[in-house]
Amino acid sequence: MWTVMAFTLRNKVRSKSYIWSTAIMAILLIVVANLPYFLERLDRGSGEPTPVGYVAGVYPDIVQGMEAFFAKQEEPDVRLVPVSAGGSSAEAALRQALDAGEIKGYLTFVDRPQVGFPSVIYQSKALMDHSTGEALRYALESVKTEMVFQRVQLSETDRALLSTPVSLDVRQITDDADGKTAAEQGVAIGLTYAILILLFMAVMITGQLIATEITAEKSSRVMEILVTSVAPLKQMFGKIIGTLLAGLLQMAILVTAFLVNLTLPQNKSAIESLGIRLDVIDPMLIVYALFFYLAGYFLYATLFAAIGSIVSRTEELGQALTPVTLLSLAGFYIAMFGLQNPDSPVVVVCSFIPFFSPFIAFERIGLGDPAAWEIALSAAILLASIVAFGWLAAKIYRTGVLLYGKRPSVKELIKAMKAYKV
Amino acid sequence: MANAAGSGGRETVPGRRTSREGNGSMNPLVVDQVVKRFGDKTAVNGLSFEVAAGEIYGLLGANGAGKTTTMRMILGLIMPDSGRVLYEGKPYSSEQLRMMGYLPEERGLYPKLRVSDQIIYLGQLRGMSRADADRNLRDWLKRFQIEEYYNMKVEELSKGNQQKIQFIAAVIHRPKILILDEAFSGLDPVNVELLKATVKELRDQGTSIVFSTHRMEHVEELCRNITIMHRSNPVLQGSIRDIKRRFPQERVVLVTEGEVQGLDRLPGVRSVQRQEAGYELRIEGEDVAQDVLRHAMAQTAVRRFELMEPTLNEIFIKAVGERVE
């Protein structure tokens, strides 16, 4: 069995597709890990504030208020540049300054006597200049508020009260001493979601790989030699474990690449500023993730192997795999649904059904608060079904590898099993 | 063994086992009264034979006669419904796998893998060490003069060379029992000779070989004993010499200086065929042959006169054909 395993692992790891997919995914993950940092850098632009022009002399109180607002900021997004109208019209002078590159955009004001505050138009050549627009909006809001404050004469405390944003903290009630804060919940949902996708992809991709390889061995007839060299059971489990190791290795490489890049100094602050903190991740969650990955993998892999063994030609494999694929997809979609409602009865029931539980039981652990016995029961059912399906798959495999030609029906398969005395 | 040939029973061979047991040694491969049914269809019906060390045993039969099922039972892929297969006196176990080599009729290797990788893997699967398998592989490649294929992928090789690699895969672990299913099909004459010589050499080294084919000339050249199967039943068993002796010699080849008249009028002559250099006659019995010779000598000088023994091909067709009612 170790020989089969080592052979499977070696060939997989050396195959071009494996190397390429690992490399490409690693690069993608590294990019994703560094994305917040890059975005932040881009946001800041070159660090220089955007020069925005206005016609000198219009609405001096508003312009001064804005200048005061930007002056208070450490890294202001906008620098106001007065443009003298000179002889020509104001609009033309601003356009001239824009074309000359002195300013990136300009402000014009339209009177609104009934409101008491002009409407402001910011014009620039950039298509989507949101950040500058936002900065200008904040500045204008602040100027307006200041104007009102001066008129109604509020006390300092009232002012402070008005300007302080409302603090609303949403917490989840669990058996643990303190509930998960909103930030923790966000991380939990994000992490659970990420691990669910990883679980699903790992199970499906490696499972399909196993089925494909077994069918390929059959269709290339190398199977005839293999089954006469080593017991089919050893062969099947050797292949399953070998592929698992290849998958784990790939995942380890990817996760390491991702984490190393996340913890790079420049990324740390960027990620924390997004409200993601890695240290709030419960290490038990990772342990559960690993357990359900392994369990789910073995459950599906044995089925995939069994199906691969009864199909003689690779072209027919996809069709034969459809039921299992649908089963796993159903599990995955129920899990997606459960992201929002981890405690709905459907999710709870499904967390005990073997083919769904790898996804759904894990999700409940990550998001909800299942009792210990629920986790234990779910795991026990899962393990028992691995043994049961492993046994069944081994029987099917033993028979299937010898059957060539048309894909056998269930009845034919049972008949053949009896005939072969497996 | 006495009723091994089943209901037909005419061509039963005296049991070879008794003669062997006299030596006190058990043959490496003993197939004893095996029966295999698939549903209500019987694939092999009471087949028995033994293969001695250093013997090539011929398993003949038309397509669907039960050869592959027999070989699969010997390989332990399927268990007989009754009867047994013994390997050096022991029943089947996974250890026996290691001393068996198999060249399946449907050839197959990993097309994308290098020759060295897969042959060494197959050797390892049968319990060899890596180094051992590698050494053997190099020896074999050298022997077939295809050393440069060591690092090539199988799909890059010609069909004939793939066959050679396949053959190496079957013998890499020096099996004691070797099962060759249509070993020479699809090979050019040069390579057939090469593989034939190799098979003979393996035989001389003491390997027990079960050899299945439709090609009678190979069987005549290689095998000592044969079984002809027809529709799941063994219809003819024994050594080729015995079998031939049991079939009357009914063919006479006559090459003469001039023409011979009136051959077809001789009593006991069934047919006369005029050939390029002489005549080929079918006769009723061996004693008629002398009459033919005398008759010919009376007319002209005889260059060649031969009482031909039946070819295995003729015997096969006769044995199988007789059963097709």
C-alpha cells in the first residue's frame, strides 16, 4: 500500500498540472493577501493632495472654512487652489488652469437662496473621482455644520454630543463567558466561508482526480497488471491516501504562502484597519476544519473511487459521477444558506447527514453554538459512514476493475459481485 | 483428472499428475477441476491441468472458450465456484501474487509515464526493492537493445516496443509462474523471434509458463502439453506428440519426376490434389500410404514421399469443429 501511495504522490506532485495549479493559486493568494495594502497605497495616491481650483473671491467664508478643514487633517486629500478670473470668464480661466495641469478639477458654486447654502459642482476629467468628491463633501458638510453652530450658539458639550457618532455594538449570546463581537462574528463568517469553499473544492477536485485516474488506469488496461500485482483494496486506499497527501501538500503550500504574506509588516496594519484580526480565530476551529476535511475527503474519495472503477472509458465518467457531484453540491449550498441562518432546523438536521455534515457541522461549529454532544454525534455518524461506504466502495472497486464494456447497472454489479465472490 | 475432458471424454489423457507424483514433487501450478459460472452461464467447466517447472503449457481455444476466465482464476482475480488452484502445493493467497507474472492480452501501461518509473513501480508492487527492479529493468532493456527507452514515455514508443516494455513488466520480478495471453500478437516477425527466444530461455531457467494463443505454429514450437478448450469444456488434453499420434496420419505428400496416373483410383485414397511439384493425397489409413508409394514408383522416379502428421491447426479445427453441431 505504501508503494502505491508513494507512487501516486510522486507522480501527482511531479505532474505539470499540479505544479502549475499550485504556483498559480499561490500567486493569486499572495496578490489577495497584499491587496488591502496595495489598495491603501492606491487610495493615498502619491500622498500628495489633489489640487482643486476655484475662482478666487467667490463664497470666501465657505472656501476659508474648507481650507481650515483640510488644514486640520494630517494628510489632506485636497488642496484648494485659487484661480484668478483675470479678463476672461471664470469658467474659461478654470479650464485653462486644468489644461495647464495646475489643478485636477475645479469647484463652481450655484446660488440656492431658499436653502441658504449654495450647491457645489466639482468637475474633473477623471471618470470616477469618488475619493476627492467624498473629501470635498466632508469638508462642505463640516463648513455647513460650523455655520449652523455659530448661529444657534450651542454649548461645547452639546456640540460634542452632536458630532460624536452613535455607538451600537451587536453581540451574539453564547455559552462562553463573553459573546462574539461584531468584528469577531465578521471574522468567523469570513473564515467559515473561506474554509467551506476550501473544503468543498478540496473534496471535489481531489475526489474527481481519483475517479479520473482509476478510470484512466482501466481504459489504458494497465489495471489488468495492477490487480494482479497488488490487492485491489491496498491499491484503492493507497491511491486515496496518496492523493490526499498531494492535496494536503498543495494546501499547506498555499496556506503558508497566504499567511506569510498576511503577516508581512506592511500588510499587518492594512488588514487590521479592515477590522480583520487573525488572533481572534479559535484554534479549535482549525482543528475541526482539518477533521472535517479529512472525514469529508475519505467519504467522498471512496465513492469516487468506486464509481471510477465501474466506468471503462474516461468520457463516460462525468455522467457516472453526477449523483455524487450533486450530493456534494447540495451539501455546499445548504451550507451557503446556513451562513446566514446557522441555527435553522434544516441546517441542524443536515449537520447529522453524512454527506452534508463535513460542510454543515463545521459551519455550525464556526458560526453557531452546537452542544458538544451534537458535534460528537455528527462526527460519529460521519466516521461510521466512512467505514460503511469504504467497505462498500472496496467491494464495488474489487468487482468494477474487472468489468469492461458498458457501464454495469446496479443489478449487474451485484450479480458480478456474487460471481466474483468478493 | 481421468474425466477431465468432460462429457465428450474421447480424448482424455492419462493423468500426468501420477507420473509427477512418482517423483514426490508437486508441480508449481496445479489446476484441479475448476468450475466457474457467471449467472446461469458456465464459463469454465471442470478444467484440470498441471504445469511443471520449466514447461510451457498451451491453453488453446476459440474466442470465448473460457481461456481468459481460466487465466483470471489462476491469477486469483476470481475464485472458482468449485475445484482449486494450487501454487507450489499451496492455495491462493496474496503472497502468490508475487511469484506470478501476467502479460494480459489487452496491453496497457501508463501512457504518460516514463518507462523506468512504471516498470520499477510494478516491480515494487510485487515486492522488489527499487534498486533491484531498476537493475533488472536495465538488464532487460539491454537484452532487447532498447536501452535508450529508459527515460522515454510509453506513449512515445512504437507499438512493438510498447509490447516489449509490457513483456518486461510481466517478468521484471522473475516470476515462477508466468501467464502469457497472446504474447506475440501485433509483433513483427523479427520481434516474435526475439520474444520467442526469451520465453524459451525463461522456460529453461525453470519458469512455469501458461501460454494462450490462437497461433498454432507457436504452440507446436513452444509447448509440450496443451489443453484445447471449446465452449467452456476442455476437449483435448495431453502432450502434443500423444495428441498427434491419436489423430490418424491421413496426408501424403508426393513429389515425382514425371506424372503419376490413376492415383485417385487406388483403394483407400480419398482425394488427390495436383500441386506445383507433385501431389497431396488424403488417405483413409497409414497402410494405404505404401500402396501409393508403390503405385508411383511403378510409373516414375519418386523425389519425395512423406506421410505427414496432422498439424495442430487441423487437430484444433477438428476438435473444435466436431463439437459444433
